[in-house]
Amino acid sequence: MTKLLLVAPTCNGEDVGEAWVAHQWARRLGERHDVTLLTYHKRGATPASRQLPGMRVVEWIEPPLFGRAERLNSILKPAYIPFYVRARRWIRTALAAGETFDITHQPVPVAMRYPTPVAGLGIPYIIGPVGGGLDSPAGFAADEGRQPWFMALRGLDTYRRRWDPLLRATYSGADCVLGIAGYVKEQLQDIPLRRFEVMSETGLDEVPAPIDRSGRTGPVRLLYVGRLVRTKGARDIIRALSLIRDVPLTFDVVGDGPERAACEALVASCGLSDKVTFHGWRSKAEVSDFYRAADIFVFPSYREPGGNVALEAMGFSLPLIVVDRGGPGSATSEACAIKLSVSTPEILAQDVARAIRTLASNNGLRLRMGAAAHAHVTDTALWSAKLDRMDVLYTDILSHAAKTGAMPGSAQPARITA
């Protein structure tokens, strides 16, 4: 059993987003390895030590005021700075006291703008899965409108990856960097990496049984699941439907967000109210029912870092229409998804319309692609398969460390200081 130091500045199975992702990693890795978890917990939240009984958890309460302004906090994560200092100090103290760890894994933050507190301390380590940082295609600038001021700070990421010594040392010193899609390696191309692997940031507990849609009749049912924000492409689907009015279909939109009013207005102005239904937020069980009832999953998000929603759709034997950029493009294969290039809103709407017409008019193709989707997600996205792969990766890294003399926990000269 590997003695694993897991670094996750946020870890909460009762939360959403990265906190939930980190909890999935911690809980599952704890079933296979001897895990020590370093984390924060938000004020008022259930501590990770209570959520993960039987695991050694070292946690600190998030400093006051840092949890306010949630959107700003989620982008910049100002509490990461004191967490970095505390975690690095704790690791140094533990090593000085004679404690050893075989390997360190830091699965969050997913964004590539945070140095790891373990770099340069002599423990082999893995970073990721990391991702994000995708910019919108230039042709979508006018459609997106004005962004919050703090979103412009994302532009500093490229500069920091090129010049920030702490950040560069984090990635150049990692024994492996996990990226949520192939584009991550391109974004890190200025940093020499020892090893790079593609892996989604989370996984599926199980995949539903294959769904047989061969006997269905009536209009083809399209489905979109996700937040209604401009970059996820719901508006482009609506525009596409206005170009194929002759195709018998319905479109279910599951999710909510700031784009909903604009999408509803666009549906009304295009005269598509009889085909499009907005269902708002729905529980996980209700969303599963929508997946089962659908015939085609349409998700032309052009700035999607991960591919989780595509994994869910494939689990329900659905053929997909996605943009071949970011997470959905990496998570799917040509056998189960029509992958679209992206340049402008007008061209994307036309491409989505053609893809919908192709699938809606060919039941045999839909069935074949749906079966391929189910097989693909079963082979690639189950937590059991992901953890098997991590076990092999941990073993490879430890074997290499033993051969090169960089034994786990040994006192090595620090490559960075903090």
C-alpha cells in the first residue's frame, strides 16, 4: 500500500465544483492507499475529517473574509496563498521529524496558476488533472459581451507560466502532470515536463446498462444539460434549429444560468416555442430521466475545459454533437460524436444544424454511435479504471525514483523556497 500525501486546498463532498472533485479523489484513493490529506475547510462547512473517517486529515480553517465574493473567490482563490504556506511548513516539519511519504498527489486546484507546496522537498509528486485557460475564439467576442473585470486577470496565466519561478518549478519538477485534455500540454509547452498524461478530473461510479432506442417513433429528441452561459453553446443550438425547421424534433434544455433569459428571447423571436422547452435546474435523478428519454446530446461548448457532461451523456448510450476543442473533444471519439470546428457563431450554428440533420435523419447511425459512446465511456471513465491507471502510474514513478536514487521522503536540495 502506497503511503500517499494528498494535497487538496479544498475538499468537501457536500459542496460542488473543485471541492467535490477533491473529495472524490480523496475518498477513492483512501480505499487503496495510506492517505494523509492536507486541506482547508470553509467556515461553517463540515470538516473533511468528519467526511472521511479513518483517513488521516490535517486541515486548517479558511481565513476569515476569504470566502466572500464567491465568483471572484472561485477565479482567484486568494486563500490558496496562506494554504500554500501552511502546507509547505507542515511538510517540512514532518520530513524533519523523520516522517516519510512515498508520493504526493495534488489533484486541485484544476487551474494551472497555483504552485504546489511540495515542489523541491524531495518527494516524488503528481500534479493534476489540471486544465482551463482556454480563450474564446476571436469570432465570438461580440456575442459574449462585456466580461467581469476580474476575468481579465486570466490573461496573466500565460505570462506567469513563462516567467514565474514557483509556477514553472511546480510543473518542471513534477514526476507527472495530468491534463484534463490534450490542449493542456500545448499550454505548458514552454516548460520542460518529465511526463504528461491525459485524464479527466473526475469519473463515474458506474455506467447505466446500454439503452435500446431502436423502437422509438415520433420527433427526435435533442438534449442539452449544463449551465446557461454563453460559452456553453445553448444559443448556438437555438440558432441551428431555426435553420432546420423542416426536421421533426424537440429540444430539452436542462440547466439554469445568466444566459437563460437571452435564450428564451431567442426562442421566441425565432418562432421555436413549440419545439424548445426550458426545464431549469433539475436533480441528478431527474437529469438521468432526461438522458434516457433523449435521442441526441448536443453540447457545442467552445470553451469547455473538462468533459464530464460528455461522459454522462455517453453513459446513457447517446450520440453526441460537440465542439472539437477542450474537454468534450478529448473525452469523445469519432465513433460516438460528431466533432465540430469553431470560428464564428454563424458558422457554428450552421455546423450544428448540419450535424443535427445528419443524425436526426439516420436512425441506424444514431444507434451505432450511441452503442460506441457506451463502450467508450465504459473503457475510459469509470473510477475503477481510473484508479487502476493511477496505481500503475504511482508504481512507475516510485520505480524510477528508486533507480535514480531519489528515494521517497529523502532530503533533497530544495529547488524552490517559500
